[in-house]
Amino acid sequence: FPLAGPTFIGPIRERARTRRSGLMQVESTRPRSRDEMEDKQLAHLEEIKKTQGWYDIDSGTHDRLRRLSLELVSERPATVTKVCQALVQALAEGMKRSQPGGKKGAIVWERDPRGESINLGGEVYENRVALKEYCQNILRRYVNEQPLDEKDLQLMQRVLANHPRGTEKLHGCQAMVVGMHPVHKARCFYVIRHNGREDFSFLRCVQNTPTDEIEAQRQICDALCKVLQLHPTSCEHVAQVIEANFPSYRGKEGAVVEKHRNWTHNILELCSRMPALTDFLLRVLVRRMVEIDAAMTKMEEDVAPEEAYGAGIAQKNNEQASKPGVLESMAGILDAQMMMLFEFLQRHLSGTVTDAEHQLVSALFGIFESTVLLTHRARCVPFLWFYLVSLRPAWTEAFLSLLLHTAFSPSIAIPKRLISLAYLASFIARAKFLTKNFTLRTAQYVSTLAREHLQVAESHVAAGDRVHPQLLLFLYAVQAFCYMTCFHTAEFAAPEPGDTSGRTALSTLLFEGAADVGAEAFGPVLESPSNPIARINKQVAEQFCHCLSDHNPALVVALKQRLLEFAGQVPTHFSQGDEAGLDIFFPFDPYRLRHSSMFVQPIYRDWNEDDESNADPGEGFAAKAAVGQMPNGRSRASSDGGESDRASDVDFTDARDAVERGFLPSVGPSPLFRPRGSTDMADIMSPLCIPMESAYEDCDDFALPSASVPMDAASSSLLFGLMNSAAYREGREGRVR
């Protein structure tokens, strides 16, 4: 047979020998005992624990470490905890380098500047500042409408690819030019297509461009997520390890903006890929951000501006002053974190909303109620929820309902109820996207709360108990109503379309001196002998009078007279303003972090005082400085930003207008939008409510209606037959006996 000849059998035997030889080599490399296998696994674990190996410039090292991690947790599940700890530790440390300088020549590890470098198409930039300056130089070199040359075009295309909508913006790109932005009045880049053009902010692109450290940390996050997918029960332990490794914002190493930016990026990456970790990690992240926010507010209040900048911050106990630029460093860290979270919210919640998005929003509301709402001096972090609720009218209603329920609930501590009223006033005043239906309904509920506590407040004032918590709650409600009315006086005073009665929302709210006054009318509060308008913050009271001067002059004259009555009195005897603990705290006062402010500006209402006013609006109305400015004129800006980017470009976001997000003029809260649930009605019996048992006291002729069942056979033959049956007659006769 021809196939059995030596010509064919020889090669077959050679391949068989080669196969046997390869199998012998494989067997020789495998551990021949359990001890050898454990030794090999322990060696792999030690290699994974060498955190700087993940930051090797060789991409093959990343792949090998990721493969070893997955093999180790698959073959030996007992090592999952140690592997996860090593991965989180690698994320926390970042890229470092060794330097001699410790005691007795010991090696000291410090942050490696190479981790901040950026590689774009083979062009390496030292850090974000270098890339930003290069893009600014391109912007300055070209006149308006001049196309970019080939080299600059390729670079800007690579930069634009890092925009959150980079792929969409680059689609159909034929050229790029420099031009003036029609809204922000600043020069920016435009993408030219055959069917039009679209602007983009290079600053936002640079902020999202990954550094070499971020690229390496993406590999670590990928390995950690795959390990947790194999062992989901380890999620709780990983969350605890992440919390323990959160970087500090103090000290030389902690006050590095890029380190906190990267750490926040990694946390949000894990939230996106591992839903089981989302609630816990966001809660921990927000808690740390609130800590920075509150510390910055305290430093601004306790330290003079000239001490807070450059010369260090003097401590209250006259200890050694802090290092220069502490406040700027903290502002830069918080600005970067806010930027990352705004991007996260826009990326996940601006499109179609599914169950996953609703769960994320629910988790964020829970974080707000348990963490943010309890922090009295957070001035920047609350704007995350200001932006969140601007995306959907339903989320706006949920946010307002949360605040109203807190303010009206008797089971909640008074301080939390007071903060809720401050949030309500500030949000209604500052949210540009709100419709009149939302603002008016909320103002009515706040006025109702003041009316419900009016009699109690008057009794405390008459008894001389001018620091009672119930009186303070009443004054907070009065101050909240006056504050939000200042921002919406013209809107409330505008006549309703098609209404010929001449009544407006403002006249209904301020309805006074009438028998049929509504429960939401604020007039009885202003007429109260306890004089609440003189007991709230002076700036709010004066501005309230000024705003009403064109719409109700007689009322304004009476209010000013009441203010004058208390002008010569000792404030502590009358619980006026700050002396009663009624400080002018409005959490949504102008946002002053530079880069992340681009998410707030389009939806934020500034205070515009007319030229005829001579009143000093004070804090809560006019900002201390323009958005992005500190009290002394400096910016709360990232330390990597520099000053040169202000004049050359403005950072802006691609936000849809309010109508596109669903805030049509006719949109308002649903019928379920109420300040209290069914279990909260025992809070306080309003004098406006009539007790149910007294409703029929004067009705002596009250009786239940008689039965109207027809008894004739034609109407109901079955009933007639039953009633004429022997059993029915026997039972009826027995009952009669």
C-alpha cells in the first residue's frame, strides 16, 4: 500500500518523537508535589505585592501580573484577600521612585513625576500643564476662522479624542478652526464638517486626558474587577480596604492634585464596573470631599485672607502657621474631584434612564440625606445634587420632597429641619431651570409651615422664651420664604395668562386682612405681634422689603416701620438674626471652584440687583467675588492650572437647555408632591384645620340613608322567593316569639 512506505512513515515517527519530547519538558516544569505548587503560588503572590511592577513602562508586565492574579485566585481561593489588598495598595501608592536620603542611607520612596506625563501619538508632555500650554499656543497662533495646519490638526484630534463626547465630535471632521464662542465670548476650537461646525473646549479635553499613571491604574482596576467577578463575596472586604487607603489631603505628599484626581478616577471606574461597590464607594468618596469642603469654609471664616494666602494660615491657638498655599491646594483637590464626579453624573444620567440609573440616583439621594444634609458648612459638594436634579423634573420633585418632608417631620431633630429649610430657600432661589409651578408650590408649603408654627412662636415670644427651638424653626421658615421670594418677586407678580381677575400669585401669597385667607397666605405672619420680619437676618428683611416696594407699597411701609421699632432695641432681647442662632446660611451661594464651575453656570441664577436699590444685599445674595474667585480676588483653582488659561479659553460643557431636559413652562410637581406623609400629620395641629369630630356637632338631624332595595317580585324574583320560603317564615316567627 503506497501510504505505508518509508516516505510517509518516517515523518510521522519524527512528529511523534517531538510531541513526546515537548510533553516531557512541560512535565519537568510543573511542580511535582503540593509543596512545590504552594511555593510557586506564594512566589506569584509576592510578585503581585510588588506594587511598582504594575507601573512598569513595559505593557507585557501589566498583562503578566493581571494573568498571575487571576490564576492565583482561581487555583487558591484563600489568597483572594491578599491579592485584592495588593491591588488596592498599588492603586493607592501610584507611580513612585526610590531615592537615597533616609536615615543611614536608607532608600526613600517618593512620587515619580513621570506618572504625570502624557503620551499623545508619540509626543510626550511633562504633565497636564505642559499640554494645556501647548494647546493655548495653538489657539493664539491662529486668527479667527483660520484652519489649523496638518501637524496641529493631528494633535488637536488626539486631544479631542479624550473629550467625554470625543468620538461623536470627531465624526466627519474635515478640518478645525479657531473662533469666538457665541455664548461664553471666548476663543475656542471648532470642528468643521460638511454639514456644519461644532465647538469644543480643549481644557475639558486636557482634564480627561489619561496620564501614564492612569493608564497603568486602568490595568490594576481591570484585574481587580475580574477578581471580584470570580469571587463576588470579596466585594465587602475590598470596599473596606479602599476606605482604609483613601489618600489624605494634608501634608506634602497628600496635597498633590494629580494623586487625588487619579484616585477619584479609579473609584468611579470601580463604581461603573462593579455595581455592588457603587453605594459604599460613593458614600466614602463624598464623605471625604465634604471633609475638605467644610475645612476650607472654616479656614475662610477663621483666617483673614492675607493670612490664608502666601503667608500661611495662622491657627487659633497661635501655633506655627501652616505652609503657604494650603487653601489653594485643598481647593485644587476638591475642584478636580468635583470635575470627575460631574463628568460621572453626566455620562451615566444624561441619556436614557434605566433601572440601573434609577438605583444610582436613589443611592445618591441616600448619601445626601445621611452625609451632606448633616454638614452645616459644605459649600461646594452640595452642587453635585444641584446638577443631578437639573437633569430630570422627576428628580427635582424627589429632591424638594426630601427637603420638605425633613422640614415638616416632628420626629427629626430641629437642627436638621433648619438646614433643610436653608436648602429649600437656596435651591428655589438659585435653580435657573425651575418652572414657576415648582417655585410657587414650594413657597406655599414653606409659608404654610410658618403659619402652622405662628401661634406657638407668639406664645414663646410673649412668655419671654426667645431661644426656644420651635421659635427658631418658625423664624427659619419666615427667613426661607422671604429669601426665595426676593428672587422670584417679578415672576410671582406676573399675571397668569387669560386671568382677568387681576390677582397674581404674589397677591395670593401675601393675602392679608381678609376673612377667606388661605392656609398658604403669608400675610398673617407679617402682621403678627411677634414681629418676625425684624427677627430674621437684617439683609434678608431689607431686601424683601425692597423687592416688594413696586408691588405692595402699603405693606412695605408697614414692614419698614416694624423694622424701625426694633432698630434701637438690644438684639439679644429680641432674638434678632445671628444673636438667636439664625445665621444666614444658604448652601447654594455662588460656586467658586474654577474648572468644575462649567457644570453649574448654565443652570445657576445669579442675584441681579437693580440700579435703584441702595440696600447692601450682603451674603446670600451677591457673591463675595465672581464665580471662580476667592474673597481676595484669587481663584479657588487647581494648582496645575496657572493664570494664563483664563484669557485664552473658557471651560464649558455641552449641556442641553432646560426645555430639552423636560422643564417645559407648564411642567410642575405631581399631585403626590406634599410636605408630609400620612404618618406625619400628628406634627402639629394647625389652627387652620377643623377637627373631624367637630364637623357634625350642629347637625341634630343627621341619619344614615335608608335602604332602597325593591321588594316586588317583578324587580327581584329570586329575593322575593327566598323571603316567602318556609324556612325564612319559620325563622322570622321564632325570632318574634
